[in-house]
Amino acid sequence: MNKKIFDLFSRSFGYSPTITAFAPGRVNLIGEHTDYNGGHVFPCAIDLGITGAAAIRSDRTIRLISENFPETGIIEASLDEMIPSHRWSDYPIGVIKSFSETIEEVTCGFDFAFSGNLPDGAGLSSSAALEVLTGFLVRELLENENVSNEQLALIGQHSENQFIGVKCGIMDQFASAMGKEDHAILLNSDTLKFEYAPIPCSDAAIVIINSGVKHSLASSAYNQRRDECQQALTALQKELDVMSLCGLSMKQLNEHLHLIDNEIVRRRVLHAVSENERTLAAAKALEKGDIVEFGRLMLESHYSLRDDYEVSCKELDFLVDTARKHTGVYGSRMTGGGFGGCTVNLIRPYAAESFISAINSAYKKEYGIEAKAYIVRAGSGVCRIDECEV
Ligand code: GLA
């Protein structure tokens, strides 16, 4: 993988890169749509992601190429005009702008080459991986050792919120920046305190199934969910001294649900608060080695996302329903923002192959398309690829 990115850079720009690095995508095991409500999430970085090669320039030009978007060729931008162009390059350019605004002024340009193996628009955070990777490359090239990986996650989120215009939480960028091999991350999105939780790999395999559905409405519907949560919080704050929805227990919420007039908004908050409690319960179950209970909570999470938060779709529901009936499966749910994308399945390792073929034939029969499967391992966060095989 390293040689490939090294070569792409050299071929495109006519000289060798100074640095090559990798940033992973992520899969969220449980804790969905809680990270902008001050709640807990439980993602892990995966061993699919994006590699990048970069070098610093002496002028103020930024040049970017991606093997995944050959049609755009080399894109050129300038530090003096960093504005969105509604292409993939907005992700790295937004990060350079955020780096410049929040960390240190960037005064010289860069050349970048990227190549990824994450399916695009599948909810495995290819955008967060690209953001974290760019932040990392910039940090290393500027030799700014004061910037931690957590800060790289925050810079990525800042850019996504301000430059791209999606009001995402911190989960995706945090997982890509802070992942650890064979561990999930229990993250409190309010305080950014986190713990690594070992995944018992010999008992449970993580299988991702891509529905192949890409909903173009995903970002506007996402922002709409955020607004609904904000409405709920404002209504609840009339009587409760609470800073975010996930600061509430289900008991407190049930006692104050009457403060929210709108029935849809009421269901949104029921999801957020119950999902936060489920996430904490799931982390406890995993700690005790109770993967069966973890799987049950995953299914509950899916039903709540489907019925109360309404971010699933019929294809994802079908995949979860089919998975649930397979004897090797502990649990299954949609993962990520929703409206398409992937399911995450926790499976007895010996059953992974039979599960994948069962799901494939059922999905093909129902929708006439392949559901691509990935058996992934929880991997480490963004890092340099040290050994240049050239
Ligand atoms: C997207 C966002 C995350 C998170 C999830 C839903 O992936 O980028 O911040 O809100 O949706 O859990």
C-alpha cells in the first residue's frame, strides 16, 4: 500500500514525498446519534482507510490528487483562497484552513496524494479519515509536536462543521485519530474522556455489510435531527437544569416528556437518551465477557434508530432482520449516520463465512444487488507508514 501511494505522488508531482501516512475509517458498535447530545459512543477504527503522501512547498499553492477520483486530476488551490468547490478536495482544504485558524498560521503550500480502500458514502467515515490524515500530514510536515491526535480529531470536526457544513459530532474523527488495535473506544463526547475496551477477537468477529444504498439527503436530514434534539433540549430546560440530552436518565426524561409538545421530537429524544444508557450497558456487558447481551443491545439500538430516530431504511432493516435469524450472530444494527450505508454485525468467528453467504443470497434475491461484506479488525489510529518499500 505504501509503495502505491509513494508512486502516485512521485508520478503526479515529479518528485518524492517527504512523508507517507495512513488514517483508518471507523465502525460504531453502539451509541448512534448520541455524540452531538453529550452522550457516549463506542466505535473502533478499522483496518480499511486512506493512505496519503505529502510534501511541503515553498509557495502558497496546494496541489491534490486522489486515486479514487481520477476524473478530477490534479486539483490546485491557494492558501489565499480556501473556499469550498464541492469536490472531494474540500475535505483536505477545509482541514488546512481549520489548522491555520485554530492552531498555527499555515504560510506555505503542500502537495498531497491520496488513495483509499473505504467504500465511499457507506457510512464508514471516509471523510473523517481524510480529514484526520490531512491534519496529521500537516502537523508532521510543520513539525508542530504540540498538536495531539485528539486535537487532530477536533480540527477535522471543526472543518466538517464550518467548511463542509455538516454539523457532525466528534465520534468519527476521534476514532480515526485515536483507534487502538483490537480495542473499541468508549468515549464520552461531552468531556472527551475515553477508555479503550478490549474486543474478544477469538469469540467475536466484526462483519460489516454494505447495503449499497447512498442517500443524498443524509447531510440535510442529519442537520434536521440535530435541530430536533436542540428543540427538545430547550423545552426540557424550562424545568430541568441540564446541558445536553444525554445528561438525562430515562427516568428523568419520562417524568418530563410532557414538556415536549411535538410527538416526533419526543421520539427523537427517547432515542438519544435510551441509546446513551444502552451504550453504557453494552460496554459493561463486554467488560464482563457477555457478548450475547452486547448483541441484544445492538438489536435494540437498531429498533430505536428505525422507529424513534427514523434514520434507517428498508434495505438496512432487511439486512438486520436477516442477520438476526442467523444462529452465529450475536447482534446486528445499522452503523453511522444512517439513511443507507452499512450494518455492523457481531458474529461467532466460525460462522462469519456462512453468515456472509446467507446474507448475500438473501439480499440479492430481495433487491437484485450484491451486499459487499468486510470482515474487519479493530485497528490503530492515524500513523506514519515508516517503511518505504521503494
Ligand atoms: C455521523 C457523524 C457522527 C455521528 C454519527 C451518528 O457519522 O459524523 O458524528 O453523529 O453520524 O452516530
